Amino acid sequence: MMKIFLTILGFLNGGYMLVDGVYVTLKGKFIGMHKPGPWANLFYKLNMDVFKLGPLFITFGILWLIWVYALCTTKSWAYIFGLIISLFTLWYLPLGTLFSITIFISLMKRKSKLGM
């Protein structure tokens, strides 16, 4: 049951990042509101144009989907990869951060129950 839950969270996080990354690359804006979410404030403080981050979103989206595949097929590297990708997407406030924290903690607490 936990593996299904984590698969859904990883797929939602990765799928949305991938689609949003492609969208902003093609359209010059993110899906949804005119202004990006609270995560953009971190990049504004670094004087970065968030509307040029499409490739970053695409990369993280693909990495999340690779992790979902690894989790579902019980690859030996899925555990450490999940921890790493969770840490690297903590900046994606608010929902991406929540998903990343949930996945990270679940992996830490339930490694053996997930077959890893």
C-alpha cells in the first residue's frame, strides 16, 4: 500500500514538473496563475528569471519519473535515488515540498517494507 502511495506522489510531482517545464519552455509562462508559486521567490532572490527554468523543470520531472519506474520495479538504486531527488526538490513550494518531505520520510522509515 505504501509503495502505491509513494508511486502516486512521485508520479504527480514528476509528471507536473515535466508538463510545466515543457509548457513554460514553449509558452513563456507556467500553467495556472500568471505569477508562479512561492518557490519562485527563491529564484528571484538569486536574480534568476523563473520563466527560463523550463529545462530545470523538465530534468526534475524526468528524474522523478525514473524514480517511479525504479520504485515500481524494485531496482536496487531506487532507495538512494529517491532520497536524493526528494532533497533536490524541497525548493518546489508548497506542494512539491510536501510531496518530497513525505517521500523522504517514508523512505527513511519504511525501507524494508518497500522491498529495498
